[in-house]
Amino acid sequence: AAAPAGQGFRVVDAFSRIVRLGEGLAQTGHLSEIAMSRAIDALKVCASRLKKLGVVKQRNVATEACRRALNCDLFIERVLSETGLDLEIISANEEARLALDGCAPLLEEGCDFAVVFDIGGGSTELMWLEVGEGREPRIEESVSLPYGVVTLAERYGGESIPDSAYREIVAKVMRRVAPFAERHKIRDRIT
């Protein structure tokens, strides 16, 4: 939760819990009952804290797991009925835009371009930004890669990934990123 402060906002409360909503999604195409229950339990905490703080305006978003899950409508309905929170499934482009909003103040001044990675559980958003002096950062292009910490851990063995699997992951990601990097001549522009 945040409150207005000058030209921006200041954080007045924060809560984080890893729920692994997309656990098993790659194999079944569905959100599992146990994963949905974990997420709803965490969202109950969020709803309680929001109510206690008297939050009057909020936006509650769902990302990659819900974009991919065949049973996401059921999850969204359960969240609303059990927590009162109305989740909005956002696109990968909107997810990238929100990630940029969150990290824009961290970009180094004086740069013309920047690369931002937003690594999630089910996907990673990669953004190429035009920064420029005196301007708000602008997304030139963003791509959503179907690789997140949960999806990769499930596919390659969790905490202990063999060197061969690691090399396979790097090769897959590089193949997906290479056209993006080439289109923007990232190697030439970032020193």
C-alpha cells in the first residue's frame, strides 16, 4: 500500500509471500487446488491489511499463470468470493509497463537506453527502453519469455540443477532473446 507523497508515493505497508500459483501448470494446463489455496490464503492476508489501512483505490492483477491456466476463471471467482479482491488478468505488455513503472526511478541518469528484466514465477518480461535526458523512460519493445523461476525449477529439477540442464536453459533463453537483441543492436549500445 502506498500514500501520496510530493510528486510520487511512499510505501506505507508491504507484504510478500511466495505461493507458486503456477506449480504444475506446465504439465496439466490447470492451476492445482493446492496452489490456488496457497494463493488465496496469501490474498486473504492482503485483503485484511488493505481493509485495516482503509485503502480506497486499488488494482489487483494476475499475470502469466492466469493467462495460461485453463481454469483461471474458477480461481478468479474463488478469490473474489473468499477475499473480496477482484483480480484483473493483465497482458504481458501491461505487466512490462507496470514493471517499468516500478523500476524507472532506479535507472541511471545520463543513459540513452536500458534493458529491464522482470523475472517472475511463470514468465520473464524483457524490455528495451529509450531513456534519454529529461524524458520518462519509454518501452521501445518488450517480450514475454515463458521462463520463470517456477516453470524452470519444475522442468529442470528444482534447487539442484545439473550443469548440462543449466547450459540447456541458457541456450533456450539466448535463442529467444537473440532476435530481440539484434533488432535493437543492444550489444553495440550497452557498454
